[in-house]
Amino acid sequence: MKTFKLTLLCCLLSAFTFANVSQNQKDALVALYNATNGDAWKTSWDLDQPVTEWYGLTIENDNVVAINLSFNNLRGKLPNEISELTSLRTLNLAFNQLEGELPKSLTEMASLESIQLFSNKFSGSIPSEIGNLKNLKVLELFNNNLSGEIPTSIGQLVQLENLNLSSNQLIGKLPMTITSLSALKVLSVFDNNLLGTIPSSIGELSQLEELVLSNNAFYGNLPSELAELSNLKTLLLSNNGFKGNYAALKEQLPSIVNFDLDEVNMKGALATLDTEQED
């Protein structure tokens, strides 16, 4: 009897240890593997082994909740099947050679909290449906070849804390809807082709710690409301068309550590907002 109980216990433990995800999720992972040249990954997957053994995955309750395949030599395009990973919270494919457009199916993954696709070769526009990801806290797409305008729907990501779109080819104005992101701590759009003035409502982002606008075509006077961002530690503004003298701005930001502005703007008093900013 003891032997039977021991055997049963071992079977149960074995079943728990090798518990697997659903076939739909496994198929989605295999599609990712095939679409990104999985055989040539630095650390590849043995598709004959249980999914629980595959590198870079976090599995909870038989669901894939995180993928971290950064620095892993992924090449190719993201497959639409990735949306079958309906419990995924974290997607980190940074520092690879992924290309093509961001699939619209990515915006159907309602559980996503963090998207880190930076330092790849993605092109095309940011899907306008990005606002569907209501649980998103981190969106890092910097250092790609993304083009087009920043979609206004980004203002629907009310839990977003980190928005980094730097070093792309984005155009147009900074959407006014961004100032609805009350939880935002990092806003970085460095090194794009953005233009226009900075809205006075930027002062409503009370949690903001990092504002990086350098290397764009922004113009006009900076809004005096910037001085209301008491948590701001980094403010980088150089290589734009801002006018006015802003030496007083740094003094009005109690937490500022990193401050960058063109030399011509470093003398005088803080100016008021340019009248064009509400266009």
C-alpha cells in the first residue's frame, strides 16, 4: 500500500512538474520560433521538450505570462499568431534583428503590461489600436525605423508609466492626449522628426520624472507649466527650435539632475507659452 501511495505521489508530482500550456499557446510560440529563425537563436528551443523547458518563458497556471528573448539573435517578423498568448503580461524582444511592421494583432493582447521591442528594425507606423492595451505600463519602441505620427489613442493607456519612442522617424506633433497619462514617469521622444509647440497641459503630468524632447523640430516658447513638474529629474530639450531664455527653469525644478538646453537659451528668465501650442 505504501508503495502504491508513493507511486501515485510521484505520478502527481511528475504531472505537475511537466504541466504544459494549451495547444493554442504552444502553436503561437512555435509560430514565433519559425518566423524569427529559431534554429539560429543564441539560445534556441528544443521543440520536442515540454514548453516549460523552453528558454526565456515564464509560465504560471499553465499560461505563458512573460517572454524574454532579448539579445537572442531573433531575425524576421513578428507573427500574427502571437495574439494567441492571451495571458501574456511581458513581451521583451529587445536587441534583436526583428523587422517589418508591428502586427495589429499585438494590440489585441489585453493582458500586456510591458512591451519592450527596442533596438530592432521595425518599420511602419505604430498601430492606431495601441490604445486598446488598457493594462500597459511600459511601451519601449526606441531605436527602430518606425514612421508616421504618434497615434492619439496612446492617451487611452491610462496606466502607462514609461513611454519611450526615441530614435525613430516619427513625424507630426506631440499628441495632446499624452497629457492624459497621469501615471507617466518617463516620456522620451528624442531623435525623431516631431514638430510643433509643447502644450501647457504638460504640467498636468505630475508624476513625470524624465522628459526627453531633444533632436526634433519643436519650436516656440516652453510652457511655464513645466515648472510645476516637481518630480522631474531629467529634462533634455536641445537641438530644437525653442526660443526664449530659460536659465530660471532649472532653478524652479527642485529635483532636476540632468538638464540640457541649447547655449543660446541658457540666459534670462523663464518665458511664457507660445500662442501656437493649441493648434
